[in-house]
Amino acid sequence: MQAVFHDRVEGLCARADGLLDTADPADSLHQWLTELATFGATTRGLAQSLNLTAEVTLDSDGTCETMLMRAGGELLHLAQRSGKVRADLDIRELLTLVNAVAWVTEGNSEAEHAARRLLNLALDGIHNDTHI
């Protein structure tokens, strides 16, 4: 099943690369995670096919999971360095969150809107000003 999604995941990773040089790294991370969530919510089977377990590492070249971890990890690192995103997050946690949002909104008649809304609610909690 992953072969079906590989090209689109490559596109999402290229999109992440394109967001690396923007003025607000936290906004870029948020934008990319939202794009990933809406893609997952509107692409039947993607959320279920992604395997974000601890066994997936950055050394597992070529897998969709590894590609997403690398691309999102770079965005997360820049957002953390800016001080706008909590330093205690890792990319696996964010991708698991995005995957969960995609999974629960998949099949919804308004999946894209539902995924965007649910992810926005969740992501408000990653900014330092809301962290207790």
C-alpha cells in the first residue's frame, strides 16, 4: 500500500523543504502538519498504512514514515530554535498526532475541514505561551 502513497509523500516532503526558509518557522510547521493531516484524512487508507512505531528510525531509508520524519523533523527543529514551539517535542509525537487526526476524520463527508479543525485545536497546545 505504501507504494501508492510514496509519490505524494515525496511531494509533501518537498513542500516541507520549501517551507524551511520562511519568516515564521512555527507557522511553517503548523502549515505543513495541517497539509499532512488533510491529505491523510482525504486519502483513504493512508493513516492506517503509516507505521510510526518506535522501530521506524531515520536510518530506515525510503519508507514513507522515514521521509516524513526527516522532513517534519527539520521544520520542528527550526520552530524549536525560534522559541515558538516547545523544546520537549519530537517529530514522532507530532506525526502520531497528525496520523490520529487523519484516521478519525477519514471518511467524514467534510474530512478536510474536520482534520484541519481538529489539528488546529490540538496544535494550540504546542506553543510555549500555552505550556504550563
